[in-house]
Amino acid sequence: MAESMKGLHRTCRCTELDESYIGKEVTMMGWVQRSRNKGGLIFTDLRDRSGLLQIVFEEADCGSEVFEKAAKLRSEFVIAVTGIVRSRGKDTNKEMKTGSIEISARTLRILAEAETPPFPIEDGIATNENVRLKYRYLDLRRPELARRIMTRAKIAHLIRNFMSDNGFLEIETPTLIKSTPEGARDFLVPSRMHHGSFYALPQSPQLLKQLLMVSGFDRYFQLARCYRDEDLRADRQPEFTQVDMELSFVDVDDVIEVNERLLQYLFKEICNVDVQLPLMRMKWIDAMNNYGSDKPDMRFDMLLHDVTDTVKDCGFGVFANCAKEGGRIKGLNVKGQAHMPRKHIDRYTEFVKGYGAKGLAYLAINEDGSCKSSFSKFMSEEEIKALITAMDGEPGDLLMFVSDTKKTVVWDALGALRLELGRDLDLIDKKAWKFLWVTEFPMFEWSDELGRYQAMHHPFTMPMEEDLPLVDTDQGAVRAKAYDIVLNGTELGGGSVRIHQADVQEKMLEKLGFTPEKANQQFGFLMQAFKYGVPPHAGLAYGLDRLAMWMVGADTIRDVIAFPKVKDGSDPMMEAPAPVFDEQQLTDLGIAVVPDQAPESN
């Protein structure tokens, strides 16, 4: 039977004890990691969030009653022990932080017994992740996962300190808001008091933080909970935390400067990494042309080469025809891989097809200067030499090419292939921290589905001033005052300068297909506020989960979130989402659930 801890007060956490406590009486509490009965001695490892501490029960010191109780201890029992700290002398365990000391127990209370856990509470287990997520409260006891959650907490604490020290005010914004178009689907919450109307959970505090700038709070931040109803992947969850900020009377350089100092501070404090400032900057178009990605991994070389002009008149029809139709032909020089087996090349061919490419052409330059290629028989010797020169090819190199009338297909396929080759050939320096600002994103991107341009970021992003005349004549050429911060090929965050002039905002909404009535319906409260004096403002937001994932060295953001969802958006532990069993709740909301209809059989 569980005992009370009445009258006991924990001295400290396990690893907060050190040799300065030797000879003193302490009271320690936690979970039993393991207990070993050696006859006249019982050794128990006590665990709390800080680590392990050895407790020794000797009948001569603690008495027969306590000793008999200690013999019943099992893994995950919760106990309170009072005893004397003593040195372990020559038996010091250098693998434990508290390995030079132990507690000679005098009293023991079993505060809670425990059933045998469904998996061992230790690191390095091979238990299925779904099982661990079903018993997440047990999984969180494992030292590695506990350390990651605690590091995330420290990151949040440091962010708050830095932002406060730099004049930012932490201001909370509502969780129940109006649904506005922000890219992903909204999670909707029905209103009991307004049947047929719904709140939306915020995908970001975008409009609200702009209103705070209108209110005069010139430096705002919060660790905001955000929600997006979209398919999941390794670095995405339906609910997540955003390090959100907005600043007034600033331009791009001001936002970048304060965030570079924030990153430098965090990575020094958490990872002991010295981030050198200023960080590298790269225009979006250069990132796409050279790396095939708007978040390039700079930890290894291998640039895309544009050979369109080189092959536009060659004898290989796939290349020549693509060039004549206005397409692009680009390639990768995979240094020293001319010997790559054909089956590997075939695998990479299938890989790029997954990104829309029709195939992968290749040319291997043998050490003797001869070539082996999938297309060389269609090209003259001079054309082959010109292509090799354009690719900076040398004996031993393997050249891979993708062509398509859509440059986005070429970018996507070769950008993904570059990363795949980097991983497969172990080209990536896993110890490097390569930060990069990607700037000057396109203001608009074409939507085949809509048959028009749409905002690449959101409708409130400011175009580059010199590109404003192009809004009416060449939307695809308009650049935005938008920027992303990238680390090792992962987007940590992004932001932009916002539009604060009413005429520019009206023009942007018009070009994005918003009638005045539709714009007022969805953004009327913001447009109304903008009539009362709007300061120039800009902002940025980080995904805290993604940032923490990189800083702790995890493979997925699930490892830095206490209670994450799985791929289908469900929670195995709470068994959510779930049907509402109280029909009155649905009646109060004015909602009727229509059962899924089985498809009719032929």
C-alpha cells in the first residue's frame, strides 16, 4: 500500500548532491531505476529528471523493517529515502554524475507501487514508436528524451530573456479567431452561442501582431501556439509552437541583425557553438539556380550547372527540343563517381521521376578521358567536349542531367538528387553548422489550379520598392521583401516586411483575386485599423520545435514535443480525436454528425 510523504521534504534532486554533502542527512525522492539484492546489501538506483543516485540499504544501519521493505522494491516504484551521504571511495562509478557518493539509507517510504512497464525505461530501446507514444508519460522518463524536453525548456527561457533584454514585450494573442486564408486548412471550432458560425484556431498570429504594431507596441514577441490542418511529416505537427516577433520602424537589415544575435546567443548557450556574424545571405533566385532549393544545405559542395545554351543545338533531341521550347537543362557533377554501377544510376533515375522529371541522363568520364553515356551516340565529339567543359568535368567524374520545359521540375528534381547523393556518398559534414539567409523571394507564384498568381507568402508582404511598377505588367518578376533563415538545409524560420501603405495593400489584394467585398469580408478589421496610422513594420517567426530539434540533435520534432501526434494526426495516448458521446454537446452546438456512407456496390 502506498505511503504518505507527510512530514518529509526533499533535500534536492539526485544529481544536485555532491561530495560537499558527505556526512549529512538528506531526504531524496524519485523512481526506482533498478534494485539489486546482494543478500546483506540492497543497491537501489534512484532516478529523477536530473539523473541517477545510488541508495544502499544495510540492515545494520536501517533496521530489519526498512530492509525487508527495500527487498520488495521494483522498477518504477516511487520512493522517499532518508539517509546519510557517504563516499564510495575506490568503488566510484565514473559513468554516473553522482558516482563518487551514495546514500546509506535510514528510512524508506514507498509512495507508489508500479506495474511492469510495457518497455524498459532506458535509452537505446528498440520499442515500436507507436507503443512508446501510447505510453508517452513513461517514454518521457527515459533520460535521453527527458534531456531533450528540458533543453527545449531552456531554449524557451533563453529566448524570453534575450527578447526582453532587447526591448520586446511578450504579448499573448487569442486562440479563438476568425478564419482567414493562410495557405493550410484551418482547424474550426463551432460556437455554441452563434449556431452556424465558427472560430478558427490560428495558423499564426500574423494579423494580430500587425495590429499590435498599429497599437504602438513597437517590439512584440510571444511563444505562440499555432495550428494547421495538413498532412504530417518528420518536422511537422498539426499543433506547434512559433517564436513569433514583429518590429516597427524597421527594414530587412534591422530584423536580420537582431535575429542573428539571437541565434548566436542560443547556439552558444545550448550547443557551445560560436556562430560567426554576419551570416551568409543568398538571393532566392541564386539558391534555386545553384542548389535547386530555397533552403540549400551548404555543408557540402555540388552546384547545379545550367547547360541549356551549350546543348540547345546539339544532336540529342531531348536536350535540343527542350531548349527550343523554352525549357532548361541542368546538371550535377558528382566528383569521382564515374565508376558508379548502372543499377545505382537507375535507382537515381527513379528517384528524380518522383519529383516530376521524365528521366535522368548521365555521362561518366573515365580516367583515360573516354566517356560512357546514355546519350553520347546522339552528340558529336565536339558537343560532348563542350558539355564536359560547361560542367567543369574531369576524368573520374559522373555528370547527371535533368531537362524539362518547367524549370521548377528541374530545380525540384536536381535539388532533391543533390541531397540524396550527399547522404549516400557521405559528403555532408555532420559537425558543421551552416546558417544562411535566403532573401528576395518572389512576391507571387503561379497556381495551375487557380489559373492565376497567388501570394508565395501572404497578402501582406511588401514588394521590393523598385519592383512595384511590375505588379501590373509582370507579376512573376516581382520580388518580395521576404527572408528565410536556413540551417543545414532546414528552414528554421521566415518573415517579411509588411505593407503599410493602403494603396499598395489594395493593389496586392486586387492582383490576388480579392474583390473589395471579399477583402473586406476576410480582412475588414485589419483594413479598418490601417486607416488610423500604420508604422512601417516587419517580422519573423521560428518554429520552436524545429529549432529545438536541431539544437538537441534529434531526427524528428516528435522528440522535442512532450505529447506529439502521429502521422495521421491522432494521439495514441489520449485516443484523440474521438467521437463525442454526449449527444447534448452536439445539440448545444447545433451540429449533427452524418455517418460515413459506404460506397454502393455495382
